[in-house]
Amino acid sequence: MSILPVGVKRFIRWTASRLLGDLMGSVISVRTDDQIVVLTYDDDPDPASTPQVLNALSLHGLTATFFVLVDRAREHPEMLLRGRGEGHRRGSKGRER
């Protein structure tokens, strides 16, 4: 039996299928007794998807960790500021390839 609300489970499935598609890694979930879900997003900020992801996370009261590309961060600092203001964490992926 899952302890996550149905809306949160739907959001996680939607995020995985809509934003990640076939790019999902081999580890999709890990069974734990802790009541946590960890959401991460790579290659941020992306003006095409980051605002949509931030809006959806805000709607559900969730936070995530965004792995940032330095070149994109320089181009879109407003998205990083918004994410920080909404309680999201950031990690660095280095320069864009």
C-alpha cells in the first residue's frame, strides 16, 4: 500500500513520461520505509521546460533538485532565482557540451 496521495503519484508518473520519456535511467524507484520522494532534473535551466516544471511542483507543494549547466545559468539567471525562492536545490553539471 502506498502512502503517497494519488495526485502526487500521478504527478510523478506524468513528469517521468512527459519530460523524460525514453531517457529515464535504469533506477526508477527504491523501496524504503522513509516517506520521501526525490525529484531531480538535469540540464537546467531550460526556458522551454523549467517554468512548466516549477509551476507543477508549486501546484503540488513539492521541491526538487535541479542540476544546472553553467552556460545556461548565465543565460537564464531569473529561473535560478525563482527556483531558489521556491525552496528548490541546485547542483552543478559544469559547462554545456
